[in-house]
Amino acid sequence: MLRLKRLSLAQKLVALSTATSMIALLIASLAWVADTWVSGRDLLQQEVQGLSRLIADRSNAALAFDDIHLANQNLDTLSALPNIVIACIYDRSGNLFASYYRSEGDAGECRHYAGSIVSHVNGKIIHHYEPIVVDSDVIGGLLVRSDLSRVYRQLSHAAASALLIVFLTGLIAYVVSSRLQRVISEPVLQLSDIAREVAEEHNYQVRASKQSDHELGTLVDAFNEMLETIDIQNRSLINSRDQLEKLVEKRTSELQSSNQELEAFSYSVSHDLRAPLRSINGFSQALLDDYSEVLDDSGKDYLGRVVASADRMGGLIDDLLGLSRVSRWSLKPESIDLSAMAREVADELLYGNGQTIEVDIHPGVLAYADPTLMRSVLDNLIGNAFKYS
């Protein structure tokens, strides 16, 4: 059964057709051989019975006139029949009167009177007893025994013929089924080849050719419709992928353009805004240092506000440059102590701050992150908390 499963569809069809034909013919041959045996045995038994009657009719005179020579002549005619084993003539008292035997080994078979035997088959021997009658008076009997060698020869010939017929029929069935199986297997094998091509090469445009309108034709139509549906879906996915790639490329280009603009803006801020800002801060500080005696309290307050605003604007510029650097920073994560980092940021903000601010930082907070970017996050977070407290 395992070997049958490994065969191809064409081989399975050929094997199934050939095996079915051979099994059916083998059953018929066995029935024929059995009938040959039964009919041959019955025919031989009938021939023995007819022969026994003929010999008995011809031997009644020899037995009536005690002519042993004539009785033996009648029995010797049986020598032409090789299947006759023995033939025995008995007188009225059951004593052996004359006998015929095929071989010396069968000579002792006539010693016993077998008047009770009528006709039956015992193993490989046919036994028949025919009474010898003269004018309705039974004066003796004839016992004939025949073997079944002739029937066995017929049986062996029949068995050999049956085997030859089974072999020739199986060969013819194999040749015929090998040709006829293509009608069934070729469309299925074609579908198998196309399915393999689709799976290996992802070619969804191939189609199977329809050769008939029966079940296989319906299967081919369904298979082609499935390929058409897959092909349409595949083209739709390819179009969607192409559109998505174009959209991603467009967004990437826009992002690169925005980054370039941001870099240009950062450069402009760094180089173009810092110079006048330093001038404003420097001259305002110089006025406070050199002309503090001339200025009244309102003038000093105004200049102090100018200096503070310039410092604040410098801080904003630094934050803006830091933001631009963050957008281009590559992540380098590591294990960091967020509590310690937050304490450093808070201490820097508290240094020189005239306000009384209480900062509560939970100790032992650990994280796996980029230290530089996380420091920027905490600078902005805690800085805003200071700014709006």
C-alpha cells in the first residue's frame, strides 16, 4: 500500500485498471478450473459406470459357463484405458473368478469382495460395482476401479490455460490502460505542472487547456478562474506596493528637504542671530558697568531687562539648535540612572536662581536609553517646570 501511494497518478490508474481486470479474470478462471474438475470427475465416473455395464453384460456367459479364459479376454480389453486400475469378476458366492490389474502392485486389490459398493469416489479413486445378471438372476458381480489421472491432466491443462489467459489478459489490459489513462491523467498532470510553475515562478498568467466538458473540464475551468482571481489580486498588490513606494519616496524626499531647510535655518540662527544678540547683551552690560552712576533706578531696571531678555533669547537659540541636533542623532542606548541625571539638570537650573524652588526626585530610577537624547528630554522637561513654576 505504501508503494502504491508513492506512484504517480498515471501509474496508479494503470495499476488499478490492470489489477481489476486480472482479479476479475482470475476469479473467472478459478471458477472455470473448478468446473473442469467437477465435470471431468463426473464424466469419468459416468464412463466407468457405462464401461462396467458393458463388461458385465459381455461376461455373464463366461461366468455362467465357467469360462475363465473368456472372462479374462473381456477384462483385457480394459488395457486400452490407462486410467483403469483394476477390474475383478466375482461369482455368485463372492469368490474371485477373473481379474485385470494395471501393475503388479495392484494385484492384491481383487481379493476382497466388494458387493456392497455401488459407485462412489474415494480420494483419488473411482469405485464402481456392477452386478452380473442372467435372466434377472444375479450370478456374480464386476468391480472396476479407476484413478483420476485423466481428470488431473485436464485440470492441469485448464490451470495452465487459465494462467496463460490471465497473463495475456493482464498484459493487454496494461497496454490498453496505459493508453487510455492519458484521457484522465493528462489533464490532472497538466494542472499539477501548472500549479508547480505557479508556486516556483509566481507566474499567475499561465492557464490550463480544457479538453472536455465533463468533471475534469469543470475542474480546469475552476482552476483557471482561481488563477485569474489570484492574478488580479497580485496585480492590485503590486500596484499598491508601487504607489506606496512612490509615496514613501515622496515623503522621504520631503523629509530630506525639511531637514535641509532645518539645517540651513539652524546655521542661520547660529551664525546670523548670535552676533547681534551678543552685541545687544555686551553693550547693555557695558552701560550698566560704565554708566551706572548716571542712570537712575528705572534706567538700570530697563537695561537689566534687556540683558535678561538677551540671555533668554540665547537660551532659546541653544534649545533650537539642540532640537535640530536631536533629529539627526543616531541612537546609542545604554543603561543609565535617570534619577542621577535629573538631579544634575535640576542642580544646574537651581544654581544662580534666586527663587526658592523645591525639587523632589525619586531615587534609583534606571532606564535603557540614549544618554544624550535622554539628557535633552530632561533638560526640556525640568526646564519647562522651572520656567512655569
